[in-house]
Amino acid sequence: MQTETDKTRWYDRPWAAFIYFTRLPFRRIHKSPRASYNSAVEYWPLTGWLTGGLAALTLWGASHVMPYTVAVLAAIVVRLLATGAMLEDGLARFLGGFFGGKSRERILNLMDEPHLGIHGVAGLVCYLLLLAAALCSLPLNLAVVTILAADPFAKMVASELVMMMPYAWRDVEPRGRVVFRRMDVKAGIGLAVQGLLPLVAFIWLTGAAWELLVFIPCLVMYFLYLLIWRTIQGYTLDCCAAVSLLVELAFILVVCSQNFLPA
């Protein structure tokens, strides 16, 4: 396995991330070797530049030809299409498993079932409604830059689960047959750069208080980490997806709260 990984070209791993985390036709242009997919999470925030960029561009363009609320919904739909609703499916399965099961085995089995339970569906609907309402409450330009910053930052934070715990399905072949490797120092620095650059640009453009923008989403991630670790002692792809979306939502809600604070 190590020999195969060493033969991958420098662009195979980021390209594998775009193939794995989106449903855009990157595979038709170039197929990354299978060995490069175990490091795809190291470039997950980079895919957020694309998916967040598509959503932000849709919001900005659609708002000029249709009501703002419709433009916000169109932006959400475009990102759903770009990712194949992969993250939203993971959030629904995560909520269904943790609300519907009590034992570790039951939670994992619920998350792995082909159909979504009532807890997952209800939780996903609540998430989408809250996300749409939060974005609708922001002015257009602020909403656009918030999407651009929140998407990569949330994916960077969620990627830390791979470093903090092992894969939960230890004795079973994982769904998608990809188990992410632990990141070395170089990969960790690259991950931070991908996730923090849009955040730095956002703070510079808006003058937002960086302390809350970093602290609140990371606090959400920490409590989710404790829940996951104490319950199933490991991450799954659904856990990573759920943490990413909930951290992103926390980021957007912090922006909303600062937007309504008196000067």
C-alpha cells in the first residue's frame, strides 16, 4: 500500500478529494489512483472553496433576477446538487442513529441502514430551515462572503475528527471502502491553510469579531466530539458530515448575531 501511495502524482490526492466529496464530473477528466483516496480528507476544505463558491455565486446572481428568499433557496439547492446531498444525508443518518439508538452497535447500525428514520428526516428539515432563515436575515454581500468563508472553515474543523479518534467500524469494511489516514504535520498545515485563508479574508472584509467566529463553532465541534467518542468510540463518514454542517451553521448564526448587535 505504501509503494502504491508513493507512486501517486502531486495532483492525484486533491483531485481524489474533488471526486469523493462532490458529484461534479471530475472523474471523467482524470481518475485518481485508489491509493490517493485515503488522504482525500486532507483536501476537504479545498472542495469547500468550490461548493461554497458555487453557492455564493448562485446567491449573488439569482438575487438580481428573483426575490432574495428564492435566491437563498437556489444557492442551497445548487450546493446540494454539487455534493449530491452527501453531507445532508450524513447529517440525517447521524441524527437518526444518535436519537434512535442507545447502544454503540445500535447507533452504528441505524446510521448504516439504507432508509432514513423519522429523527433524521426531522432533524434535516430543521437544519435546512434554520440555514435558509439565517442566510435570508443577512444582507446580500455579507451572505455571499459568509458562505465563502463558512464552507471551507467547517470542513477544516470537521476533518480533525480523523486525527482525534479511529474509524468506528473497526471490524467491518467501511461504506465507500475508504478509511482516511492520520495526517502528518505537513498535511495538517495544508489543511489549516485551506480552511483559514477564507476566514482571514472574511474578517478583513467585514471587521467581524474573530474570537466568536472561531470559538463558538469550535465549541460546537468539541461537544459533538465528546458525544461521538463517548457513544461509539470512533468517527464515521456520517459523523464527519454532520459535524461539518453543524459547525458551518454555528458560524453563520454567529455572523447573524453580530450583524444584529448594535454598533
